[in-house]
Amino acid sequence: MRATGVVVEYNPFHNGHYYHLQESRNITQADCIIAVMSGNFLQRGEPALLSKWKRTKMALLGGADLVIELPYAYATSHAPRFAFGSIFLLQAAGADSFCFGSESGNVSVFHETLDLANSQDQDYQANVSEYMSQGFSYPSAAAKAYGQLNIPLTLDLSKPNNILGYEYIRASRELGSAIKPFTIKRKNADYHDVVLGKGDIASATAIREAVFSHDIEKAASYMPAFTFDLVKEEKQNKGALMNWERFYPLLRYQLLSSSPCELNRFYEVEEGLENRMIEAMKESESFQSFMTRLKTKRYTWTRLQRACLHVLNKIQKDDMHRILDAPPAYLRILGMTETGREYLGSVKKSLELPLVTTVSKHDFEGLKMEAKTSLVYAQGASLNRLDAEKEEYNTPPVMVK
Amino acid sequence: MRATGVVVEYNPFHNGHYYHLQESRNITQADCIIAVMSGNFLQRGEPALLSKWKRTKMALLGGADLVIELPYAYATSHAPRFAFGSIFLLQAAGADSFCFGSESGNVSVFHETLDLANSQDQDYQANVSEYMSQGFSYPSAAAKAYGQLNIPLTLDLSKPNNILGYEYIRASRELGSAIKPFTIKRKNADYHDVVLGKGDIASATAIREAVFSHDIEKAASYMPAFTFDLVKEEKQNKGALMNWERFYPLLRYQLLSSSPCELNRFYEVEEGLENRMIEAMKESESFQSFMTRLKTKRYTWTRLQRACLHVLNKIQKDDMHRILDAPPAYLRILGMTETGREYLGSVKKSLELPLVTTVSKHDFEGLKMEAKTSLVYAQGASLNRLDAEKEEYNTPPVMVK
């Protein structure tokens, strides 16, 4: 069986994602689509709107055949590491190719850009350092440094999906992987759009906005019916839609009951950020106002949100480094279709990583971190139950026909 | 000016307390009543129903002239340490006497009992150890050991106010203090009563029960009008009445995001209690059910609640020991009447401890612990403000004419 891979968050699953899955199957002629998906916390340093189990169901209903969890350590990291973890897992799962959405839509442009950048890597690194010493955040410095290289501007690396695609290809080269990259041009919506546009495609950001508003029906035409129904059901199920505001009371409690020294032990809390966090928390009644106070030129909003995530989840530097010292050690299956099951059966013997379907039977450090963060996520979901542990440790993969 | 001292929690202030203050003034002929009062967390390991500021106001309206804070480290300790801190502060504030409510009502009985117990101290200590090795909790072992001594049963030390009185007198002897003890027989209500009785006196426990119920008016006849109005106002001010349930989400978050080893660093978390806490938390949707699961013969309910309090407030063993290594280092004034102010003026020069009226101007470790716990308390009070810090650091003493 031929398998292609996609890297997704589905926060939530919408028409653009549906189109991406269909097109991936068409252009790769794959029998099976493997989706590497973030768990409960996402790359922009945010809790997912819906739990990984709900999002896995969406993925399977939407056209994926197998959903593999991208571990927390990778799912909440900057683009290079996020991409490395994702491509590593797709390769480990036996995908022949992977297929990402991009603003560009032309895979050879990615290759050429990467070749050129590699040949000028020394200049590039020097430029990045120079801009960072001037106080620019890493992404800004990288973009500026890149702009100074002698590379024709065929690939616009200010676009978020182009950046990720670039990192996917770089990771697959680094891994010496035979996995073949494809890209599909994204339709209409810009990643950062905050308003719903015409047509049936909108950004996940704009869709989330609509979903949280008084009129959730506004979002209906931008999602497949099965997604919309699931989201609506969760919203009616009082307070089950997650965002940072729900976790702010816990974050604030953590900040106000910890010393700067304790906070500094958490991953990505550096250079006195602990003191800024404590100060910003004092006057802030919402996560939004807290973040606004915390923001400086030095760090991007995303980078700061990630640091907050690690404080919330109490992820210490040591723990994170230990996990990141080696590539992911297992393939955790969150769900599959009948086709996904067949595919797994066909490759099982040749896989180099163990398959994890029930967490309670395994002892990987990455899974412990996953469980720890999932319990925190569950507390935001509802203060009146803790079936979360059972859910995390004993839920069998979601099955969809 | 002549001053007498009382040791109080006022959770909340009721007619029994009002009577105690009046009688204390009568029998001691004091010009000024100094109340040493616990802050936001109490001896039974519980958050106070109302903040220390509201309870200070009650105390002053009810007849006290000066309210001094009993630091967290003492306020949440077992009877001997609670009593030591309280009597030490009363002595430091220049009180000539102190006056406690008791079931006995006869101060000479306390003295005699103490003399007899001292003379048989070796037997007593041996008995306590023996009972504890049999698995009894410390208070049970102490009561049983005491029962085995050759002491006529004139003082019933199974009664909570008798125990405290006994410890007050013992502390004052230990301190070699000239401060003279008086006691007043408590009227009607038993400390542990859970139902409102006839007459106008009920236990604070029964009053709290009524206050939390649908019909707060049931409690009205057991409190002075100024107390009742304050409590009612706070209850209407959505959710400002505190109990453990309000803090359970935070405690649970702390338990689920901490390792057993981290929990074991907190004060009074010992002998594997950390593991029991984590297990009990998993299935418990309320603090009540959590505690029921946590309870064993080895520990009293109160002792376990205190351990929970230290986990909630993140009070580490080291921090606590450092503070308890020396007696309280300051006198923190929470409030005063005109008489209290005059009294302070008259003794100011002879006081050996510094007076603290505004916390922000001082740097004592005990005050830092106080602030830390007050911020946690404030978070339970309302998730939508953090004026708590200002309140803790900058509130001047409450003044009542």
C-alpha cells in the first residue's frame, strides 16, 4: 500500500483541510493518508479548541486514515523542531511522501531556495546573529537575514505555511529521507485572516472567532457538517471549547505562588522573563491583557505563549532537554479507519519504532509528558471530572469506518 | 493603660465572641483589648470565610481595640505552636493579661493540671510514643496518654477550648511571662456543634453551615447585626464567601501537575502522604470527597487539611522551618480603634518588636509568606481581580471609632 503524510493541527477541521486531504490523495495517488497531529497543545503556544480525541475523529471523518500524535515537546516548538518531529514520525510510519499546503504551491521553488540558502549559510547565520543583537526576535531576524542573501525572491518566507514547508523539506534532507515532498497551493484564506471571507474557505483563526461568538452558525458554511456539528455539540456541552482564557486562572495561580527562581526552571523562561511574567500577571484580569503587558520587541507573541504553556504545564528545562535529546521513540496511534488498520497491518513488521495504542502499557518519557499536559488540559475543560486520566491512559484509538 | 489579650479567628464573629470580649473587659478591668487574630487561613487547615480585613472590622466593631495578625506559620499549626505564637505576640504587645474562653471556666484547674502533668512528664511522653506506634494520631495518642496519668479528671482535655487554654498557659510559663491568664466559661454551644441551638449562641461551625445554605437569615439571631450584614453583603457580592471547595480546583491542579517528590517538599507532607494525595485527587470531584478518600486513622482530618493548605500555598518545609526557628519578629497591626491607637502610642517606645502597619515597607520573611498565601486566598475570592497584592502590601490598618 502507498502512504502519504500530512502534518496537521485541525483547530478545528475546516473546508480548507478537507480540500488539502482530497488533493493530497489525488496528487500522490496514495492508498492511505497518515496525519501527524498535535495533541492538546499547539504550535502557537495555545490549547486546542477541542481535545485530541475529538480532533482525531474529525481527521478520520475528513479523509485521513491514520492519526499519529506529534508529542508535546515537538508540537509546541518553533518551526524547525516542529517540522523535524513531524517528518521523522512520517518517515518512521513508512510514508512514501508527504504533502503540505503552502502559499507558494510549487515544490521545486522550495528545493531551489533551500539549495541557495545552504550555499550561503555562513552569511545567513552571521546576519541572524547581528539582527538578534539589535534586539529583533528570532523569526524577524531570520526573515531579515534571509532577505539579505543573494536569492531571487521566488519563495516568500514571510508566509507561515511557506516557512513550515521549507522546514519540512529541510528536515527530510537532514534525515536523509527518501520521503518525497509535494505541495498544494492553499485556497483563498490567509493563515492570519481574522474575518470570514467569501466562498467556503476561511482561516482557522476566523473560524474560531465565529465559534466563540454569540452566533456560531456564522461558521457553518466554512466547515464540513460533521465538524460543525461536533464543535456545536461541544460548545453546548457547557464550556468545553478551550482557549487560553480558560487556563488563565491556573496560570495566574502558578505565577503568583512561584518564586522567580522556580519559574526560571521552566522551559523557554529565560533572560528575566520570569520577572516580567510576575509583573504582567499582577494587574491582568485576562490572558489577553496579561500577554499585552508581557509583549516586547525581543520575543514574538507565539514564543511568549509557548513559555506560558510550559509554565502552565510545569515543563522543566531538564525534562524537555532529556526528551529532545533523541528523536521521538514511539508511534502513538490516536485513531484510524479500516484502511489505516490495513495499512498498519501491512507495515507493522518493518516498523522501527514501537506502536503505542494504549498509553498505560508503555513507559516512554514522552508519553509521561503527554499525560501530564493532558491532565492540565482536562482541568480547563471541566472542573468537575477527572476521567481525563483514564482517557489519556486507556482510550483505545478512535475508529472510523 | 491596662491591656488584656484574646486569641481569635472570628470565622465569623458571633454572639459568643461578643460576650467573650465584654466579659474579658469586665473581669480584667482592661482599658484596651488586644486581639491576636489568624490571617486568611485558620488553625483547622481551612481558608477563612471572610478575608482578614473584613474579620478585623468585625473584631473592632465587636469590642476589640487592636488587632494583631498571627502569622501563617503559627495560625495553621497544631495547638502548642499556635498557642506559643499567640501568647508571644500578646506579651510583645505589652498585654498584662490574657483571657480565653474554655469549657472549664476555672483558671486554677488549668494551673493544677499543668503542674501535675509536668511532674509526670516522662511517663506522659512515653505513653504518647507508645500510642503513636500503635497507629493513633498525635491528638488521640496525647489524650489517651494523658488519661493514663495520675491526675484527677478536673480538666476535661477532650474539649478543644480547654486544650487551647492549657497550651496558652503552658506557653506563657515557657516564656517566663508575667502575663496573667483568665478564663471565661463558654456559654451553651459546643465547638463542634453543627446545628443551631436555642438561645442566641451557636457554634461558628453551625453558623457557617447556615451562612452557606439557601437561607442565610437562619444565622441572623446568632450574630451581632454588624457581622450579619457584612457576611450577607459578601455573600451577595457573588462568591466572596470562602471555603475549601473554592480552592479545590487549584489544589487539584497543583496535585496533578506535581511529582510526588515535589509534593514531598511541602510542609507536613510526609510518610508517603504525597502519593495518597495524588491517588485521592484522581477520582474526587470535590474537596469533601477528596478528604474522605485521603483520611486514615494515622492522621486527623485537621492535620490533613493543614497539609493540603501548605500544598495549595506551596509552603516548603525549608521555608517553614526557617521561619519557625525564631519567634515572631514583628507585630503586624491589622486594625485599631481610637483606644487602640492611644494604647499603641503609650507603649510604642517600650516595645521590643517593630510595628508593621504597611507591609510594603518591611522585609520580614514571615510577611513574605503572609503575602504569598494572601494572594492565593484572593484568587479563590475572585478570579477577576488582583488588587489583592495592593491590599496585602499597602492596606493601612482598619480604623473603627
